[in-house]
Amino acid sequence: MAELARLRSLEERHASLEARIAEEFGRPRPDPDALGRLKREKLRLKEEMEKLRHRVH
């Protein structure tokens, strides 16, 4: 059960990062450094979620 809770938490953080990326793209002059950091973190979370999904199922 702890793994499912962890997975849900990661999914929420992933969605939050997606929103922050969209927000940054919506700015008149998006910050490429900020976008890079957000995208790398989003990818790291996605990879971690995939590992957890394989263990849970």
C-alpha cells in the first residue's frame, strides 16, 4: 500500500510540473533554464513512476 501512496504522490507532483511548464511557456519570454529544470524533474518523476508501476502490478 505504501507504494501505491508513493505512486499517487509522484503523479500529483508530475501533474504540478506539467502545469508549471505550461505556465512558463505562456509567459511572453519563457526562461529556458527554468524550463530545462522543470522538464528534467518531470522526466525523473516519470521514470520513477514507471519503476513503481512495474513493482505494484
